[in-house]
Amino acid sequence: MADIILGIESSCDDTSAAVISDGYLLSNVIASQQVHKEFGGVVPELASRAHQQNIVPVVRVALDKAGVKPSDLTAIAFTRGPGLLGSLLVGTSFAKALSLSLDIPMVMVNHLQGHILANFIREEGKPVVEPSFPYLCLLVSGGNSQIVRVDSPLDYTILGQTIDDAVGEAFDKCAKMMGLGYPGGPVIDRLAKLGDPGRFHFAKPHVPGLDYSFSGIKTSLLYFVRDEMAKDPEFMEKNKEDICAGFQKALIDILMDKLIKASKQTGIREITIGGGVSANSGLRERIVAEGKKRHWKTYLPEFRFTTDNAAMIAVAGWFHYRSGERAPLDVAPVSRLADF
Ligand code: KG4
């Protein structure tokens, strides 16, 4: 009999539920919370309330779309963390209640592991293109920027990570300060396509090893825009495409320099990306181009699996389930990666 896993994701501002059958996706439903837009960032208390409203209908629609009854489910996989505690609590509590009522096991998933395994979501009628182990994953999101060595679905090592801001944070904060809206990544991505990346240059950090830093470049962009605006209040409006192109290029250069270094150090040429920033068109193009040059095999997740989604949680959960892991009923969500 097939393993049918319900995945639940509620770590930040998307409520998502997905159903997979032996790794094949049957449904993936995401309710994105619009309530945060006017605040220019996610408001944790509003996020957890919205999750409470969304979770039951989202799970119901995911089951309906999959053509699966609750009694058909083998197990429930849920995001335990890292993320916003109040948001995680909604998904965790829902998973517990459903597990108790259906008398089926639960498995807990580290959200970042979901992103790392997003390339293993299989879809009927599509070729199976999966990285082989070991591979490197450039994990780039609003909360994390890491290079991860993945030796098996459940065995991974962080080789480098940001010592301050995440790259998504740099996109978001700079877009906000430049008055471009929220979330910043997609806006900067769109404007950068229209601009000249060679016109403005931003200082890059010198961080030893494979770690990243994005707070310096963020600050240098903000000072640069502030100083230019003092001279010409229309500077931003007139030059926003070139500024975004230059800024995005600098961020991609920083990411790629360390990824190339990690590949050289480990000898690993199977390369994947994951997390919200992996939707960035400049980064995707660049990773493919570098890959060709360096004889890497590159794997890019589909756009809909780059941002938060329960399909990746269900797939990661399936690996945990098959390894025999089960989550106890008194499991508590955790907000920080270090607490895993
Ligand atoms: O993985 P994610 O959905 O949420 C977590 O952080 O867990 O990532 C969200 C981040 C935001 O910072 C957003 O600006 C960024 O992903 N993002 C992008 C793009 N689309 C989303 N950054 C750059 N280019 C994009 N196209």
C-alpha cells in the first residue's frame, strides 16, 4: 500500500497543506496572507491568527484536490521550526489533533530541510530529475543564507552561513527603504531586469571561510541612496532599475563566490538551490551559467516550490517516516535553528 502523507507548513506567513503518495504530489495548497502588506513586513501576531483561520479550509481543499479521505492518510508531517513561534504552534497543534483523531503517526520536519529536499517532489507525467548524494544546496531565504552539504535525505552539514542578515532580508529591507514595496525580492528582481548592472557598484564583504555577511552591503546601499537623494530628490525614481540591477548583481556575486569555493573544497559538483530567493531570475541564470563552465550538474526547484510550501514538508516528512522516526504528542515547536 502507498504511503500517503499530509504535509502542513505554517512557519511564517503562508498556510499550506499538501498530499503526497509515495513521494508523488497529489495536491499542494497555499493560502498567502495579504494582511502584512500594509505593514511592510510580517506581523507575527497577525500571522498566527491568519493561520488559525486558514488551516482547516486549506487542509480540506488539499485533501479534496488529492481525492484522498482523512482515513486514507498514513501519516502527518508538520513543520516544527524554525520560524515564528505563534505560527508554528498552529500547524503543530493541528497536526497533533488530527493525528489523535485519526490514530495515525506524526513526523516533524525542519523547515530548512524541506527547502533542501524540494528537488525530490515528484509529479506524475514529469521526468524524475533528482540530485545524487552528496550534493551542495545553496539555501537562500528571508531568514537564512547557507551552504549545506547533503549526504543523504536525513544527513546534512551546514558548511557556511550568514553571520548577520540573510540575503532575503537584504532584498526586503533595501526595497522597503527605497520605497519599492514588500516583499522586496520579487520587486528588485523585476526592476533589475530593466537596468544596467555595471553602472553602480557596491562594496562586497570579506568574510573568511564559507560564511556570508549581508549587513554591510545593505548599509552601503542605503547610505548611497540617502546621499544621492540629498543632492537630487528624484535620484531614486530616475535610477531605480540600474540601482536594483547593480545591487542584485552584488548579492549574487557574494552568494556565488562562496558556493564555488565550497564546490572546490569538497569536490562536489551536484548543486541545488532552495528557499524563497532561489526564485530570483538573476541567481537562477547565473547558477546555470556557472554550472556549465564548471561542469556542475545543477538542479533548480520549480518556482512554486521555492517559497514556503507544504509539498516539500510532506516529502521531507516521508523520508523521516520511512526511517522509522515518529514525533511524540508532547512535541513543541521551536523558533530557532539552534534549538533543533
Ligand atoms: O523561503 P521564503 O518564502 O520564506 C522564508 O524566509 O522562510 O523566502 C522569502 C524570501 C523573501 O526575503 C523574499 O523577498 C525572497 O524570498 N524572494 C526573492 C524572490 N522571490 C522571493 N528574492 C529575490 N528574488 C525573487 N524573485
